[in-house]
Amino acid sequence: MAQQEDKYTRRRLQSSYITTVVSISLVLFMLGVLGLIIFHAKKLSDYVKENIGFSIIMKENVKEAGIIKLQKTLDATDYIKSTEYITKEQAAKEFTEELGEDFTSFLGYNPLLPTIEVRFKAAYANNDSLSVIKDKILADENVKEVFYQESLVNVVNKNVRKIGIIILGFSALLLIIAIALINNTIRLSVYSKRFIIRSMQLVGATRRFISKPFILKGVLQGIIGSFIAILLLVGIVYVSQRELPELVNLQDIDLFLSLFGIVIFLGIIISWLSNYFAVRKYIRIKTDYLFY
């Protein structure tokens, strides 16, 4: 009879342990998915900003050496991601391919001018920065005109800010829910052991001695739950890349490592704090309240 009761108790403890780990894993997985969305939204917004067209149109009789000199000067600045020099002939060829006919034979000459196509780093892809940069570029005597779509830049930045605020608010809400879910799961787990805690107190165990195994076990549960969540996240990333190959261009191993580090940190710290406060509660609680 006693052996059967011991087996039943062990099964309950194992079931409680597994339930806690699974709950922590699922909650951390949800947070990880949100982190993936945030990181990819940031990469996507940077990608869009860095591909906004900015054309530097050179004057008619500028020597190629002067254009290349300007291009190298631009490449050396902190705000330029890349530049591309497009000659008159190359521009005419691309335009002919778009039209489907050779417009130079019809006009009798090539009216297009050499240009430098510029891509800015995301931090500088806003109208305030671009306006200052535009004035600097126009100061060059070889430059005839600088063209970019100011309205497009405004729309892109405005939408990015809106999406950022929405994601930030949703992230804060989900984090609070995640902490509450993990905390409640661990509190229920500790609650099931409240009589064990009282028994340890009755034989003279100190608070630190009682708390230590619960906290260590909680940290271990947090670590296991974190790694399970990370495996699920890796699976999500793998499936996403297989279904949408374009996402490969947005992947960044450093971002993934940072996200996985955050998931492990949250798993450990939330589990540790939840166990600490739950055990402290049942150490301090009066015996009469253990039955409620």
C-alpha cells in the first residue's frame, strides 16, 4: 500500500514537473515568435529604407574622372551604404529595354545624362538628413541635379513608426501575460508541495535551506524550457525559409543569437523570481491557511 502511494506521489511530482516545463516552453516560444517578428520587422524596414532611390544627375560634359572621384568621396562617408555609376550608354540601354525600342535612333542622339545611384544607410533615410546631404552634393560643380521622392520617404518613415509603436505595445502586453502565466504555473507547482515545506520547517530547516532546492529546480526548469522554446523557434525559422526563400536576405545570425540569449535569460530570471516568491509565501503562511 505504502509502495503504491509512493509511486502515485512520484508520478504526480513528475507530472507537475513536466507540466511546468511545458508551460514555460510554450510561453517562451510565444515570446520568441514575437521577437522574430520584431527583428524581421526592423530588418524589413531597414531594407525598404536602404532601397529608396536617390539619383545624382551629372552635367553634360563632365569627365568620367570627376564622376568617379565624387563616387569615391560618397563611398567614404558614414551615411552611404552603396553607390552605382551609370554611364549615358548604360542608361540608354536600360531605357531601350524598358521601352522595347531604340529611342536614340529615333531622336538621333542620346539625351540621357550620367548618374550616380545612391543607397543610404537606414538611419539616414529620412527627409531631414537627405535634405542636408542633398545640399552638400549640389555644392559640387559637376552635379546638375539631385532627385529622390520626398513623399515616398515620408510615407515609409511614417508607416515604420506606426508599426513600431503597435509592435512595442503588443510586446509589452504579451510580456506581462507571459510573466503572469509562468508565475501562476510555478506557484501552483509550489502550492502542491506546501505541506513538504511545512514539514521541513517543523524539523528545524532554515528558510535558505528550504528555498534553495526549489529555486535551483526552478532555474533548471527555466533553462530546459528555454532550450525547448529555442528548438521550436529554429523549426519555425527553417520552415519559413523553406516556404519563403526571400526571407534569407533578412536573416542575421547575430540577431538570432541575441534572441536566443534573451529567451534563456527570461526563462531563468522569471522562473527564479517566481519560485523565490512562491516559496517565501508558503514559508511565512500560517498552518491554518495551508488547507485553503
